[in-house]
Amino acid sequence: MANIKSQKKRNRQNVRRHERNKAVRTELKTRVKVAGAAIDTGAEDVDALVQAAQKRLGKAAASGVIHKNAAARRQSRLMKRASQTASAE
């Protein structure tokens, strides 16, 4: 346990940030998973779900929850899957 006042505050901040980041990462996984499932099943609202996943990925990268290149990679893979199924139909 820290004895320095500033370090105690830093520990409290880290706990709050960790919880917030964990929630964002969980939502990211859920959105990407839902969009991927919609792509596989050929649902009608695929575009909206993919767009929502992309938006969340961009926001997470902008706020520093995930690295910007990781967000770009995930978006690229999602769009690649969407375009492959769209061109196959």
C-alpha cells in the first residue's frame, strides 16, 4: 500500500480508469461479435451494425483504450468480411 498522498490518489484514478476501459473493451467485443454474426447470417441491418462497430472502435482508439493501429486492423477485418459476403450474393 502506498504511503504517499499523490500515489494513493493515482491508485484511485487507475482503478476508475481500469473499470471504464474494461467496460469499453467489453462493448467493443460485443458490437464486433454482433456485426460478425449479422454478416454470417445475412441479416438486413448488417450495414447499421457494422457502422456501429466501426464507430465504437474509432472512439476507443481516440480515447486511448485500444491502440489506433489495433482499431484500424479490426475495422479492416470487419469491412473485409462484410464486403466478401456482399460480393458473394
